[in-house]
Amino acid sequence: MWKCTQSQFKEFMVGEIYECKEDKTGGYRIYPNKKSDWAPFWSESNQRFCYPRYELDFKFLYTTGKKVSELSLNCDFQPDLVKINGIIYITGEKIEE
């Protein structure tokens, strides 16, 4: 799950939480809602979604499924995350379930 921290698009609201899902091509997209045809894709080379930070940005919160860990997140991208052997660990605050 990802929290929107910056948005110049009406489809994404700052402070709201969005899910990242695998698309038909094997890539990943963050969907503003379940009926949306438009969804920014994950850019592996930039280690972020496909828009510049001043247009659209997100902070990784937690994963709800095993596939999200394949996004190759690293400490440079999110300083509060640590990736060890393909598993993402969140350091710092404990997330209540």
C-alpha cells in the first residue's frame, strides 16, 4: 500500500492510500480506483512511479501481498525500508493490524 504525498492529478488525493497491482504485462501500476483505466506504472530504472516527484509521489507503507516485494525497493528509495533476500522489512514504527 502506498500513501500519496504529492499529486497534480484529480484522480489521486494527497494523504489517501492506494494499492499497487501487477498488470497484464507483468509490470506494476498504482490505480486511483477500481474502475480506472489510467494508472501510473512503476519505473524500475528510476525506482519510482513514472511521473516526476513534483507531479505525483508516493511513500511506501506496507505490502498486502507477496508480489509487491518484487518492486526492488532499496534504502536509497525509502530510507525507512530495508530489503534483505528479496523481503522488505519496515524499520522504525510498528504497524498495528
